[in-house]
Amino acid sequence: MWKEFKEFALKGNVVDLAIGIVIGAAFSRIINSLVEDVIMPPVSLLFGDMDFSNRFIDLAHGGYRTLAEAKAAGAPTLNYGLFINHVITFLLVAFVLFLIIKQVNRMRNEPEPASPDVRSCPFCLSSNPSAATRCAHCTSQISAA
């Protein structure tokens, strides 16, 4: 059983998956920092204060002015402001990832080579170069294009 587990754990796919998770976690920190430290300050400046983290509903009706006061008192709260902040952060992270992946795919995709000028054989419908006078597949006479 130990041998089987060792073979499974050391297979290329498992090691590749582990490396992917570690790199993904590190990349996640980079993206979160980009969103929170670079993108959010200008957005907040543009739209005013977008920090909703202190918006909450005090379910105990204790009259707390801040979420920190309510949490310190152990009061039950409905933290809708934190939820809004997380939704905004998610949307920004998703948009930034979309832009990054779009650029990576654009750099990765090589232009397709120009396809040679071809025409179909009227008899067997196979593709032949346009300069051919006979079909390469059925040897039928092909008229000039």
C-alpha cells in the first residue's frame, strides 16, 4: 500500500498540480495587491469613499456606531458592507485577470501561416493546389480556375 501511495504522490500530474497550487497562491497575492493597492485608490478617489466595511445592521439594537464596537461587545450584526466590499474586490480581480490572460493568450498565439491557394476537385471534392491540372487523389482532369 505504501508503494502504491508513493507512486501516486510522485507521479508527474500530482507534482504539477502541487506546483500549480503554490504558484496560484503566490499569483493570487500579486493580483490582490494590484487591485487593493494600485487600482482601488484611484477608483475610490474617482467615486468618493468606496469603503463600505463600516456598514452593518445591528441585530441587537445596541446603538453601536462602528462595526468594531459591535464586534467588541459581541453583538450580532449583519455585515452587508463587508459583503459589498468583497463583491467589488472580486469583480476587480476578475477583470484584472481577464486582461492579463487576454494579453498572455495574444502573445502566445502565433499568426496562422497563410494557406496556399487551393481549389476543390469537382469529382472527388478533395483539395488541390490552384495551379494543378490533375487531381492528386483521383487523377481527374481539373479545368483551369
